[in-house]
Amino acid sequence: MNNKSVLKVVAMGACFWGTALAVQAQDTTKRKTIDITSTFKPVLREAAKINFNAAPPVADTSRPVLNYNIPVQNLYFTYQPAELKPVALQMDSLRNWLYNNYIKVGIGNVHQPYIKAGFSFGNGENSYFNVFANYYNSKGDKPFQKNSLASVGAAGTYKTSKNLEWNGTLGFSSNDYYLYGYKPETLEFSKSDLRQRFQTIEAKVHFRNLEPTEFGLNYHPSLRVSVFGDNHSAKGRESNTVLNLPLEKTFGDEFAFKLGVTADLTNYSVNTPGKKYTDNNNLYQVGAAVLYKTPNLYIHGGALPTWQNKKFNLLPNLMADITTNDKQLTLQLGYIGYFLKGSYQRFASLNSWIAQPDSLMNTRVSEMYFGLKGSLAGHFSYSAKLGLQKYRDMNLFVNDTTDGKTFLTIYEPQINVVNLHTEVGYLIGEKFNATAGFNLNWFTKVEREMKAWGMIPIELNVGLRWQMLKDLWFHSDLWVWDGAQYRTKTGDAHKSPAGFDVNAGAEFRITKNFNLWLQMNNILNNKYERWNQYEVFGFNILGGITYSFNQR
């Protein structure tokens, strides 16, 4: 290092130390302060945002296919032709009652008056008790063309804590009919000569288990007892007792075994001055069957050994239902046999103008049938059955040979019938219900008599129930049938004219507890004869009010 550089460094060091000495020489009494000339404000950097473009969704033009599996609600029952009354009167209301008690009264040009009442008791959970009564009196244009009906009854149900349900009924009825169908009409009779009164006292009790026992058993025994009589000078009396003891044992979900014993006992007597006629008509059955059930197949195979008045008959009891997976089509096959009990009480329910029977015989029926039933589109239901029926000892009714006002009961040894029965229905919930049924009986053989007296060959019925508005209900019925054959005094066969009957009615609510109702029968005033010489009432109208309430 040269001398110039040394001098330069010495000079710089002297300058530094001089500055330091000058700082130390300043006034040290002054307080130290910090002056802030600016405030630091942290700021986040703006984040980059994602921009969405509002583009509309692409329209879906595909049509979804929705599949529903709704089980078909079908009723399994053996078809029996409906009983035809001289006046088709709609007794019941069109809707379910909102209250437990009601009184229904009315009056019309034929029915004077009409009264019906029902009262309910019990807690509604394990006990129910109902009391009901019914009365009406009707009178037509012809002399003695009138009848009356009075009935009272009670029914009760009680469920025990041991999985049992007890049911019982007790009732009394008194029906008056006048034998106005005599010819010639110039004959003179008193009111007491033509009055025919039937009185019935009936009681029934039965119980069942609500769930199968631990051994898979279901049982439902029942006992029915009735006493029936008339007002004739030769008093006719009849007692009927029916004891039924059915039992079913299940084996898993598919198999079951059924065993049943039935005793149907009838004692009929006619008391004439100085003489009493008695007839016993007893029927015993022991039924056994094996059941096989799957979602698509139902097979019922069994037999009914039967003893009627000590005469043995073995009746078939074979049935099968084959169903598709969607339950829209069911094929039915069967070969069955059964008895129609011969009793004074049953005959009087079919023909109210019969004379006292001379004897009682049961009707044995054997039938082979083929049928289809199912539903379509969720609202339509249908059924059709073609059967070959054979009736043995069939009861028929013919006019007496004096004036024809009473009907005698005769028995035909054998009648062969080809029966076609069809039904269709359309249902929309509880708002609309339309049904139609057609029944054809082709009598291919009548062994002894000329014709099947009093039996209807063709019958068509159509019914409509419609809740038009919230508080307005409408109903209508149409009945059409071909006339039955009847026997004249000379023994010849004649055919009654065809019958055509249209009925309609309505009911609407006017207050919370009151409803007004109207019923019109035989609107077209077609005075047909269901039974020979007994012309029915013409057009008749009936209306009234219903009061329904709850007990406090």
C-alpha cells in the first residue's frame, strides 16, 4: 500500500470518529420519541373468479316407463242368482256414516211410512254393540196389493285378550203379505182370508282366533238357531239349527289342511184340527281338503261326505286358480258339489205367496265350471264363468188350481243347466262405481215336468254409484230379464212377459247432521209379473230425511 492510500484511510477514520464524538456531545436530557410517518395496511390480492355461463338445459324428449305392481282385489264366492222382490227398494244409504247413530224416515205414494234406525255402542276397540230397527208399509192400486215389514235386532262383537273374537246376533221379524193375485178378480175375500204373515226369531253366535295358534291352527265354530212360523189356521212351525265346526292347519306358507263338520237340522210341523204332521229334514257333512297356495297357483282338493235323511252322497270339492305375475288374468277351474237346504223358511224367502209345503227335500247340485277373471288398467275388473250344472230334487213353484193366489212347492228329480255368468266393473276410488252382470240359464233337460217353472232364463243388471259433488250422491239400477215359464190350471206351459225395471235415487247433505234423500222405483211404470198373477207396483217415489249423530 502506498503512502497516498494510507493517508486516505486515516482521513476516513478521523471523519467517522469525529461524527461519533459529535453525537455524544448532543443534549442527552431530551426524551426519546418514535415518529410514525405511515400505517401498514395488509391487503389480500384479488382472487381469480370462475365465471359461469347461464346455458339452458337440454330438453329431455325420452318418455319414462313407470311399472306398478298392484295386486288385484277379487272376491272369492260362489255365485248365487240375486233374489228378485216385487219392489226394488234401495234401503241403505250411499255412503259410510260419519256418526254412530242414525234415524231415517220417509214417505211416498206407495210406502206409507218408511222408518229405519240404527244405534252403536262400545269402545270401538275391543267391543262393538249395534241395535237396529226397520219398518215400512206399502200399498198399491190393486185390491189387497199391499205388504208390510217390521224387524228389530241386535249384534255384538267382543275381542278378548287371548286372541279371540266373539260375535253374536239376535233378531225378530214379522212380514205381512196379502194374496192379491187371485183370478178371476171378481172373487170376494176378506182381509183376514188373504193375509199371510211370516214371523222369525233367529240367534247366531260364533267365535274365531284372530291369529294362528303356535301349532298353525285356525278355527271358526258357529251356531245358528231360528224359529219360523205362519198365521194359517193350520199352524205351520219350523225350527232350524245349524252347527258348523271348521278347522284349518297350515304347514309353512304354501300348504294347509282343512277339516270341517256341519250339522243342519230342520223340524217342520203343521197342526191341523185333530192331526199334526211332522217332517224332519236333517243334513250332515264332513269336509276334508288340502290347499296349496303360491303367488301364481291356488289348488283346493277335497271331498264332502254327506248324509241327508240317512242317504249317503259323496260330493266333489275341487278348485284351482292359475294367476299371472301381474295378477291381471286368473284362470279358474272347478268341479264342486253342494246342497240347497229345503226348508219352509228358505222357500218363503224365494216366493212370499207360497202355500205350506207338503214335504221338505234338499236340492243336490253338482257343477263343473271354467272361468276367467282379472283387472285392466287399474280401474276395470271382469269375470266370466261357463258352468254345467245338474240339480237333483229341485224345488219349483206352480200356481194352485183353484184361483192361483198361492204357489205349491213341487220337486223336479233332475234339471240340467248350462250357465253363463259374466261381470264387469269400473271403479274410481270411492267417487264412482259402475257394475254390470249377465246371467244365462239354458235348461237342456227337465226330467219330469214340462218346464223349469218359475226359474228365470236370462237376467241382466246394471248398477251405478256416483259421488257427483262433495255432499251429493247419486245411484241408479237397471234390471232386465226374460219371463219365466208358469203352469196353467190345465197343465199347459206359458211364458211370462219380459221384465224391465229402472230405479234411481239421490242423497245430499243439508247440515252437519241432516241429509235429504229421494228414491224412485220402476220409473218406466212397467207392471211386470215376476211370479204369475202377481203384478208388481208401478212407478213409486219415496223421499225423506236422515238424522245422524254421536252419543255424548
